Amino acid sequence: MKRIELIEDLDYSLEGIDFQHDSKLGKELEDELTNFRKYSVLTKAIIENSKIAEVIKNYTGMNVVVSTEEGDNAYVYVPDLDKNNVMSGWRANYYANVDSEALFKEQHFIDGTVNLTTGMVSGDFSKIIISICIGEDLLCKHSKMTVAEAAAILMHEIGHALVYFEMLGRLTKSNYILSEGVKRLMNANTKEQKILILEDIEETTGVKIPEKEQLVIKQKSQSAYRVIILSTLVKQSEQELNLNVYDARAFEQLADNFVSRHGYGKPLATGLNKLYKMYGDKAYLKPGVHIFYTIIRSVLFILHVVEQVLTLGPALAAVLLSMEILVVFLVAGNPMNADYDPIKMRITKIKLQINAALKDKSLSREQKQVYVDSHTEIEGLLDQMYNNKGIYEIVWEYVIPAGRKSKKVINLHETMENLLNNDLFKSAVELELQTK
């Protein structure tokens, strides 16, 4: 049995933590990372002698072990508390609930708290060891990243862990409400009593259960009630989040959100811009150049087909070609279900978080100016990017039914996000700064 508390208990949006203007977490991480710029190689002793883990503990409550490796990668091993946590995604195949089993040896429940106001965890969530690894090319003196950009990337990994705990708390709380509500439903004797219980579940979860009267008349089993109510909960969560929490991209989007709400949206955007540009992402190719490369690849593919026809004969070549195409689509899957948004969309979402921050009327003039300047710089980055797509993506978006459906949902989410946090908030604050 698990006992987990989520501060702001009835808030079902995964909007994230409150904005931490002038984030002490970010500033103290920068102080520690500045010390690394003296070294060409970071030894284990250098890392252990730093106060990075202590800083993270002070401002998030999480028990983190930091290590480094060659290169510019960064990743986190989120806790192995519940392999069915929706934030685990494909990683669930590697989990075995080891961390929760260790806690259950000491007690019969997990008592953890996630505070969305401060962005801190406590209780058993502070006992779990979380491993974060960050590449030396992001930290050492030869790094192309600024210290603030390196701090933002590290905070992204911290955000993964917080989101994992947050979702674990939400789902456990939902399970308790659902379990208790269904027990009461099965013990109720009249239709009126059952409807009152369903209304109580609605009030407690914030979820609107459709056709309650028909539900209590037709359904007689506990499992039927569980499936119907839980399905309603899932659907409403998707609508409120402006993203699907069961989607592969959610884990990355929410980690970016954590960084932005700590005021490090701009360095995260500029750091990601450097990484994606360094690896030659197609967003940085001028449309003409991208089209030229696409044509060259298409010509090479046609020559490959011709070679197969001449070598194997038309019938065998057609079979082999069909198998190759099928394998590509089966292995690669829907490109809209990738772990990350395209870089231009990803940075746009960071910009929208700055717009959201500017809604706070209590911001000082200096804070408003920092956000406006960050917004302007991010817009400059976006102006350098293009919405280039490969043939594979185009086929999925316009030909494959699952791809068309995914694209339609993504477009709807983007539209809603832009409406909620549009650039008018930045323009209004900019005008205010100019007139005073």
C-alpha cells in the first residue's frame, strides 16, 4: 500500500511548478559549474568535492549523485519506484520496482510529497538516489556552452526526476479515489445514492463523468465502474494538459518547462540551439538547400530501385522493395511520436513560458526587462530556423492515417498553447517598460 501526498491536491494540470523568479537553484548551480571551467578533464574527485548535489538537495529535496562522461550528452536515471509510471515510457522495460521494494522492507507504504509551489519533494521521495550524468564537453574549459547554458541543461535532467515524482503522486491519488469510490458504489442500494457518490468523485477529482444516470443503471460490476471512470480521468487529463501525458514527448516537454519556470528558459534555448546546429539539424538548412538534399536522396533511392530491378528482376525487386519500406515504417514508427519536439517547436514552447511568466503583475521592473530581453533573443533564434520536413515525415503527416491523426492533435495543442500564452503579453509589458 502506498501513501503519497500531492500539494495543490485538486490541481490536475501538469502546468508545472510555480515560477521561481531569480532562481537560487540556477544561480548556485552556476557558481559550482564555474569552478569546472578550470579543468580540461573532470575527475571523480573533482565532482565529489563540488557542492552540486548539495545545491540540488537544498532547492529540490532530491538526493542526487552527479557523474560525468566524455561528450556533450546529458541524462538522468529516474527512480525505479513504479515501472508503470506513465512518465517511464519505453524505459519501463528496464525497470523492476527496485527502489520501492527497498522502501517496503522498512515500512508498508511510500510517504512522499511533491510541492508544486516551491518545486520541492520531501519524505520518501528525498531518500531515493537519483543518478544524473552530464558530458564533460558541456562543463570543462573547452566547452562551447556558457555556464548558464550548462546549468540549464543540468536543470532539465533535474526536471525529469521532479516530473516523475509528480506523476507518481497524481496517479496514486487517483487510484485511491477511484478504489474508495467504487467500493461505495457497490455498497449503495439506490440509484440516487450511486449518483451522489459519482458526483462526489467528480468533485474530488475535478473530472466530469458523463451520463451518470445511465452508468448506474447499466453497470453492475466493480471493474466496469473502474474502467469507465478511469477512462474519463485520462481523457480529461489529456485535454487539460494541452499535451497527452501518455505521449512520448511529454517527459521532455515538462522537463523544459521546469527549467523555464526557474527563469532559465533563455540559456536552455541558446544551449539547445548550439547543440542542434552543431549536429546539423535540418531546421538550420535553407529550404532550397534542404530540397536539393532531398532530391539527391530521392535520386539515389531510385537508382537503388533500378539496380535491384536489373539484378533481381521486376517481381523479386518489387517484393524486396516492399519489405524494405515496411521495415522502415515499422522500425522507425510515427515521427510525431518522437521523444522530442522538432527544435523550432521546442524553443517556441520555451518562449511561450516566458509569456506566461510575464502575466505576473507582481514582477519588478528589472525582472520584466530580463524576461522581455530573453524573449527577444529567443525570437532571434527562431528567425534563423526553418520548418523543413523529410519525405518520411510528409508521408506520415499526409498519407498514413495514424500520422494524420497525430498531426491534427499536435496542431490543436499548439494552437491552444499559443492562445493561452501568446506574444501579446510580451508586447504589453514591453510597452509598459517604454512608457514609464
